[in-house]
Amino acid sequence: MVALGIETVLLEPDQPRLQRVDIPMARLPEALDGFTIAQLSDLHYDDVFTIHPIRRSIEIINPLKPDLVVVTGDFVTISEFADYLHDEQKSADAAEPCARILANLRSRFGTVVALGNHDVKADADRITRVFSAQGMPVLRNESLPLERDGARLWIAGLDSVTEGRPEPERALRGVPRNEPVVMLVHEPDYADKVARYPVDLQLSGHSHGGQIRLPFLGAPYLPEMGRKYPWGLYRIGRLTLYTNVGIGTIRVPVRWNCPPEITWFTLRAGRG
């Protein structure tokens, strides 16, 4: 039991793994074949536990020289008792040291982020300002184009599904229908709605993979909007979804059979 405790509290939560995934995209131009994206999610920054896997993740990502880094929300943590203790603003304080650390990430097109339910409940506007000041665009129902060799890839982001107001139509306004789109959506189960739009790939987090996965039983607990597609790769119609299990932890600093994850996507031109 002591060994199990050491593994679940001290070892596994501090050892992010690199998960490599190839994503074929029918609408991806040949000029963008091989485009790489590193995804982080659910950092839930604190200076005792999660700071260590966050730093380690940066050490892993930077030497790989990705084209783009994306972070799919929950930089801070709202206590389950926040409504009673009124500590939303205190929770939002964690955004500043988190953004300073993430500013050390290096990639060709920089780092783009979307907000999670904890971020929106804490203080969405403040957290948006903090990350924008560090040169990391925060996409809340908006999109931006990335161009390489005359070809374009659009990165879109939605507001939190459970705490905000996601507006896919607004996010995709101005995006040509024949150009590929990667959508950042914190809550993965919203993919059923995103699949109705011209989006090629949705990147999500939120579920933490349950943090604990029991043999044959899976995760004892998964959050709302993170239960249908809790981890890994899915196909919903023409949409590809990937749910990252996150870097940080919530409620208890424990992971078992569910290590923190950096996902490394290589986009491939061809049949999606």
C-alpha cells in the first residue's frame, strides 16, 4: 500500500508521457502535410504539485520544435466550495504564474489557448488578459489562420460549454469552407455539436481521463460533458476528436493508470 501511494501521489502525476498521433485530414493542403501540434490541457496550476509536470512538459516539447502548441483550458482551479467562500478571484490569481511558465514554450507559430470551465467561472476576462499579455492568443468563439508555403490552416476556439457560451457559428465566421479547421473545445462531448460544422479536428481535455483508471472498470468518476468521449481518439461523422487526459489534477493530487499527457499530433494530407 505504501508503494502504491508513492506511485499515485509522487511518481505518476509528475511524469508526463508523450503520446504521438497521426491525423489524416482530407482538406489539408499538401503544403501543410506533416504540420505538428503539441497539446497540453487541464494544468490546474499550483506551486506545490502541478508546477512540476508543467515544467517537465515544457522540457519535453521544446526540443521537438512543434509548429504550434495549443492548451485546451483549465489553467486554474475553482474550489467546490467557491460559491460559499467567494474565492473565484483568488483562484484566478494562479493564471499569472501559469502564463509566465507557459511563455517558455517554443514553437514556429507560438501558443494558442482556449479557456476551460474553471477559467470561465474564476474570471474569464482577467485570464484572457493575462495570457494575451504573454503573447498567447485566447480564442473565445473566434479563429485565426496560420499560413505556411501559401497554404492555410485555421485554429478556432470555443468558450467553455458548461460555464460559458460556445458559439460555433461565430467562431467559424470568415473561414472559407474549403480550408481545414482545428477547433479547441475544452469539453469533449460537445463534439456531437461541432460535427455538424465544417471542422476537421477537435482537440479537448476536461475529463482528466478520470485520473484513476481501474482494471476492467475504467474511471470511477468523469465530469459532465466529459463522459461520452473521456480519452483518446474518436471519429464522429467527418470530425476527428482527441481528448487529452491533462497535466494537472483536481480534488486530490493523484493519478493511477492515467499519467499526465502531452499529445503530439502530426497532420497528414489525404483521406480523412
